[in-house]
Amino acid sequence: MKPQHSVPSRSLEQVYLIERDAGLLCRILGLYASRGIDVLRAEYAYAAQDVMTLKICVANEPEGEGIAEVLRVLIDKAASLVGVLAAAEQPATMQRVA
């Protein structure tokens, strides 16, 4: 049984399609750390033989109204890295803990 995680109602999720490269994964996560963004959850899975998806969920606090703009800039920056095939942002879906 796959564990389910509870996500705060105010959270954003960035989804990346990247080449299968642990160094690239670390560079993307490092972008979040260098900007002081708290990552609530990070998940990766293989999408094809040499391609993987990376989903990063971050808090979108009401008092941090500028976080959305920071995340947009961060996605643009990450998308410019060699090996990133696609990057997108979406509201995180709520999951209930069983």
C-alpha cells in the first residue's frame, strides 16, 4: 500500500520532466534551498528509460504573497538547466490520510 501524505490547503506544486540524472535532481532542489523555500514534499518517479518526473510541493503562506513570484522565477531558472525537458506549476491536490 502506498503511503498517503496530507498537504496543507495552501500549497503549490512544481512538476519537472527531467533526464535521469541525480546531479540534476540535486541542482533543482538546491535552487529551492538557496532561496530559503521550505519544501513540504518531493517525489520522483521514472517516466521512461532515461526520463523521470520530479514533483516538489511548497507551502504558499498567506503572509508570503511574494512566494508565487519567487516560484515562477525559480521554475524559469530550473527550466533553463541542461537536462530539464519541461517544467510547470499547479496547485497541489489535497489528499486525505487513511
